[in-house]
Amino acid sequence: MKKQLIISGLFILAGCTSLFAASLVWDSSTNYTDGTICPVQGYRLYWGQNSGIYTMTQDVGMVLTTSIPVVSNRTYFAVTVYDTSGNESVFSTELIFDGWVSLPPVLSSLSYAFKTGKMSMSWSTPTVNTDGSLISTTGATLAGYTIGYGKISGVYTSFTNLAANLTSAAITIPTNSGPWYFAINASNVNGFVSAYSQEKSSGTSLPNKPGNFRKIP
């Protein structure tokens, strides 16, 4: 069975870009998902103007930081790692740079558990928007959550909407149907939606994703 790479321990510090470039940094990846050592060959940065649709990519080699020119007010970034055999991890948690709109944060403190055709998820209620303002005092209160899931990593074809007061859910999938991929986002009453959380698979995983992907202050 081919080992899969993962990027773990990812924390997002979203904010405004400069007029010319977004400076990004992430943690090194050293292991496969089964815990064995991964011979890392390099990292690839992806970005675009729509969430999950990356029209630009740059191989940055073994560095753990880079700066990318930004030509649009809102730009979405993700990073992957690949090993010496060319196996590439799934995308890291998506990082949004937005100079004007205050978005709900990417959900963190997520817990996943998969057993007998059911993926159980739990999370902490977010309290701070991407611009640092408190969700409880800005008027942009949470409207709810959406769990996206599908058969292809990063491509979600089924969705479950949840109320804002919930912090857990369970999704049932067909048994013996191979791996499914899950992630969750948050939306506020103004109609703005966060990027999806870090993805979790119900099946076999990839190489460890670079962690702590963030903007350099």
C-alpha cells in the first residue's frame, strides 16, 4: 500500500496582504500518516481567486517561507509537501487573505472519529473573525456551519448544514465505499463563509502536510 503524506499541526493567522505580496510560512513535514519517516523533497504553494480552485502554483523547494505577489483583494492559499518518489500530500488548510471583508475564522480544535460507516466530528465555537474583531460584538454573528464531503480530496459533492449552536455532528456514508473526505466551514449572518477546515479522510491517508501555514507579520 502506498504511503500518504500529510501536513499536520496547521494554524492559520489570516489577515490583510500588503499592496505587493503575501508573506507565508509553514512548519516542516517529516512523517507519513502512519508515523514512519517521510523523505521530503520539497513543498508546493497553490493560490487562486476562488476557494479550493488554485490557478497558480509555485514549487518552493525545501524552504518553509515565501512571498507571493497579490493582484486581487481576496486570494486563497494552500501548501503541499512531496516526497522523493513524487508522492504529494493533500492541500493544507486553506488560508484566506482579504483586505476588506471580515470573515469567520477557519475552524480549529477539530476532532474526528470514523467507525462503521460514520464520521463523527466536534469543534470549538469560534469567537474571533479573521480581522481580529470579536464575533460576539461586531454584529457579524455566526449563522451556522456546513460539512462538505465527497469521494475526492478537496472536492465536496454532499453537504450538511448545521445550526450555529451546535459543536458536533455525525455523517453516515455507505459502507465498503472506499475513502470519503470531510471538512467543515462556518458562515455569519452577513453571508460570508470561512474557508474549509483541515480535511479528514475516512480511509488511507497521504504525506504529513506542512503545519502552521501563516502570514508573516
